[in-house]
Amino acid sequence: MIYKKNKLTLDRFYISSIIKKYKTPIYCYSYQKIKENIQNLKNHFKKINPLICYAVKANSNLGILKEIRKNNLGADVVSLGELMKALKAGIQPKKIVFSGVGKITEEIEFAINKNILLINAESESEILEIEKIAKKKKKIVNIGIRLNPNTDAKTLRQISTGKKENKFGVDQKIFSHLVNIVKKSKNLNLKCLSVHIGSQILNNKPYVNMLKAVSKVIKKCNYNFEYIDLGGGMGIDYIHNNSKLNLKKYSQEIEKFLKVNNCKIIFEPGRSIIGNSGILITKVIYIKKGFKKDFVILDAAMNDLMRPALYGATHKIIPLKKINSKSKKVYEFVGPICESTDTFLTTKNYQKLHEKDYLVICDVGAYGMSLASNYNLRPKPLEILIKNSKILTLNKRQKISELM
Ligand SMILES: *Cc1c(COP(=O)(O)O)cnc(C)c1O
């Protein structure tokens, strides 16, 4: 996104031309950016040659999934719905992994019927359930076991998943025990060790610790895993100060790991593929004086973009039209929903805004629309994609009548 003559553009499109055509709030994605992000991951991990399985939960729009498939990625899914949608988008079953702590019978049966690459199990009970279903179907099912490496991802507490107090995976002791159970099974084929320590990781240290923990466990259970699934979590630069994960370093650490452990690497990135490709275009409804600051009340709310309310996450908010106002303002950007957590950002030194101005909330491609709800009975926003100088509608704005 760049300003041309103080007017905001995305892939050479003036955002002002979009709001002339559509009503806000609008999720708008850049095809160019998605492609760049995928290429960036592929380039950095070239020596590893991983299977990249896009984490569908980050953004499950069918149009987006189709673009991802065209770039030859697989998918990481966490529900029957996501699995069905990945298949509908044309992603090959042999590139799909199924994660999650609570897969129900119906989900496991469907995954087995479709012959997906791996079901990554997270408990003894789940393994026994998969075995039971596999036996009934007289099939041999490829599975992974998710390790909880007890690694602090040093990210927001709410999006940490690899510490021993988290519900995900199993600890080292139980892991070895489960390996022995699966080894004895006639209907299960243990192919993978998986980990995923959390999201929005900006520092390499947690990944280094994770790789160490994985190496240790592999040694301890003395088993040749065909795949090591390292999950996702690669962080992006939400505050626009170049604070992103050093992928080169991460790649080098994995290369070292592969010298000791001969296996194929799987990644499950979500945010790093789609996060910075999306913006949420919104309009100022009212501006209201508050105590020591003014409230800028937007037509986008926590039901459209949940991350700030859910995790205390920060998204930059920038104006469609830059002006050189002398008076700088302290603003709190909020939505119209009846919750005090329906607030996006408080900022000092902001240019003076007016009612009916338009703004852009940045980097909302991941966990934006996929976390959207109908809270306060608000329809979900329109989603569009800018591709090759064209605007494509990915998903129409919900109609109020659909909610009645
Ligand atoms: C959420 C999740 C991911 C994707 O995480 P990102 O931070 O978006 O890359 C990958 N794997 C698993 C198991 C997940 O739960």
C-alpha cells in the first residue's frame, strides 16, 4: 500500500475508487501480496524443499483457497468444514494434514475416506478412535502425533500453544508411549511428528528451542519419521517497523536439524501467507468528544475484526486521504457494538479526521474474516480481491434478511 499524491493505493488501485462502488466495511485482499508471500517462503526454504500446507483457519475464503492451490500449496485443516472446503478448492488430498485436539468420529471417517496425507493426533484417546475406525474400514491410516515441546513462543499469551500448560499435543513421556502403541497397530502407520508452538512469532529463539526438543524426542523414541511437521507461527510486521521473523536464520536452523534427522519437512503457515495481504476499509460514522481523547466511531466493529478484542492485538489504522493538519489529535478508534472491548486502537498525533472520512485497518488478511461473527446481528462484510488490475468479488456482503 502506498500513497500517491496523498491518496491511498493498493496494487495501483485507488481505494477511493473501491468505495465509490461498494459499501463499507469491505475486506479487500491483494493477489499480488499473497503471491509474493508464498514466493518469499518458497525462496527462503528452497534448500529444505518443504511441503507447505496453508493453515485454512487463517482465511477460509474459497476464492483465496483456489489461489493458494494454484500456487501448489497443500492445506492444514482443523475441522470437517475446512477439510471439505480445501477439497472443494481443488487441493489434493495427498497435500492435506488434519490438526486439532477434538476431532469427532465423523471428521475422522471423512478424512480416512478421502485418503488425506496425515491425521495429526493429539491424544491417546484420539489415536484409539482413529484405529477403531481404520479397523472397521479395513484400512491402514497414516498418522502423526503432535508433540507439546514445552517451548515458550514469546508471543501473545492467548496465541501460545506449545507450553506444558496448553491443551495441545502430548509431552515427551506420553509421546514415546504413544509411539509404542502405534507401532503395534495393524491399522495405523506412524509417519509424522508434528509441533506448532504458537502464532505471530518474531524471534528465532523459540523455534531453535522447539527444534532441540524435537531432536531429543526423536532420539529418545528411536523412530524414523518420514515427516516432521513444524507447524506455522511465522510472525508478520503489524507495527510496520520491520519487526518480522528472520526466515533465513530459521531455514539454517532447520538445515542443521535435517543433517541429524533425515526427513521431509512440512510447514503449516497461515498468517505469513495471508496476513498482510488484506485490509478492512471502513467509514467514520461519528466523532465524539471523550475524556482526554475523541472517539472515532467506525462502521467496522469487533464482529468484523475480532483480533483486538480477543487478543489485544494491534492493527495500524491509516487514512484514505493524508492531510497535513497542524492540529494533531488523540483518537480512540471504536466500533458501534455494545461492548467496551469493541475498540481497535488508541493513538496520539493523528491527523484531524471528519465524519464520513474513510480509513483502512491494515494487515487483516489472517484471522480477520475467518473470526467474523454476526454479533449484534450485524451482517458480515463484503470480501473482494484485487487481481491483475481487476476487482473480483470473493464473497458478497451478507444480507440482513439472511439473519432473520
Ligand atoms: C493456527 C495453526 C497454524 C497456523 O498458524 P499461523 O500463525 O497462522 O502460521 C498452523 N498449525 C496449527 C496446528 C495451527 O493450529
